Amino acid sequence: MAWTSPSLSELQTKLRRDLRDTNGDAFTPDMLMDYANEGITELGRVKPIETRGLITEIPFVFEPPAPVDIWAVVLGDGSGGTEYLAPMDENVSGDGWTYYGRELIFGPRLLARLSQYIHSVGSVEYPDGTLSPYNIAWYGYRGRDVFDGDVDEIADFIDPEDEICVRRYVRWAGFRALDTDRTLYQQWQTQANNSDVSPTQLNQMVGMAETEWDALRRKVMILRHAPLGTR
């Protein structure tokens, strides 16, 4: 059967099995959602999703959720040609662009050039029907949406690897919580039928879960594009 991204409810069921708490006697749904959101956020840091968009105004401020990073700003010439605009650096700040605080900022000279370009090009219609007042696009990375509590919400996973990563993170986070919260550990022992797990064994389980998550995190980590552009 083909993989499909799970709903929050389906993911919580899998997480309970991973944490040896099948009936949910120790870990509440909110705890599992919080752990999953931690894992989703961490996954976004090591394996962000490539994305792009149009710049429809200058200065350009992104509405949440904003990209975690931008690696290129591309200027079209109206006939299919493109130019990668150079990012700012310590030597030439006036001619470049930078992304900071959800805002795409252009240096004064580049801003003047783009303003002239906008005036001369006018509107551009893209194949998807999007109409932009001018042909400027950005390329970057985004994180993944976290759950807001709706049990039917589908996880923002792009492949089975995403799901496995979050489940491995939650197993580590859950066992770690048992190791530091005596009340939760006792509840997990007695009500979830884990009386055979001693504190020493639990400590070993925490270490193994952390090692597995750390190894998987390194394996799925992607190398991001360096800021691209020519002067």
C-alpha cells in the first residue's frame, strides 16, 4: 500500500506504540502532540523543504509562515531569460539583497534598479495563472507546519522519511520524560504494563533512542544552497 501522510490522530496511535503505551495510560494526546511538534520543528532545521514564490511588492515582507532561509532572488527579462541578483556582503551592500526578520531587503542601488525595471516591464502572467506586477521570484526553504490540535489535520510530511524522523525524535523525547519525571515513569510502569523496565534499563533506552535519532538526523540532513548571484 502506498504511503500517505498520517493525520494527528493516526500519528498519535503510532507514537503510543513506539513509547510502549498502546492504550495511552501515561502519555496524554497533548503530550504526544507537543513532542511531535518539537520533532517537526527540529526536522525543519535539518531537512527544510525547498520552495519559491513571487515578489509582488518592495519592500517585501513575508506573512507567517515565512521561509527559514532564502538562497536566490531571480530577475526575469520578460522573454524567458533570468538573472540571479547578488546577495549583500561586507564589500558591496548597496547593490545586493538580504533576508532578515521576515523581510527581503534590497540595497539602495539595487532598489533603484528594480524600481526602474518594474516601471518598464509591467505585469507578467505565469503559467499557473498568477499575475505579478513584475517578474521577480525568490527561492528558499521552509519548515513544516506544526499541529494545532485538530486530530484530523494531516501532517506536513513530504515522504515516509519525514514520518520516521518525527517518530524517532518523539521516542527519544518520551523516554527522556519518563527518565526525569518520577510520577510519569511510575504511571507508565504500572498502568501501561512496563513493570519489567527498571530505572537503569530506562536510562539505557533513553541513550539508545537518542543515538538512533542523532544518527537519523545526520543521515537526512540536506546541504542548503549557498546564496547565489553574480556581480
